[in-house]
Amino acid sequence: MERANRWTLAEALGHSGPRRLQHFPARAVWGNDAARDRPADWSVGHLANERPCWWDRVLP
């Protein structure tokens, strides 16, 4: 699929319409801080023990 919206994704998943895919984003309660901080915390926690990144050598 070149471009996908919820209709095309729903059809590809075998759903009759996009209602099931629209349910979560439409009714979810989002915390802006959590949406920003959780992925950042996860990536720091999982990548901290990996090889040094290029920015470790570039940034002071």
C-alpha cells in the first residue's frame, strides 16, 4: 500500500470498516507529557547499554 488511511488498513486486516481502528484514537485519553516522556524513557533505558552513539562524540 502506498498510502494508507484507516479504511485501507481496516480492509487489509479483514475488517468491514474502520470503526475498530478508530475506536482507540478517538476515545483514548492522552497525556501530552506521558506521550512525550514514555518513549524517551524507554529508549534511554533500552539503549543505554548499547554501543556509544555518534552524538556521544559530537556533543560536549
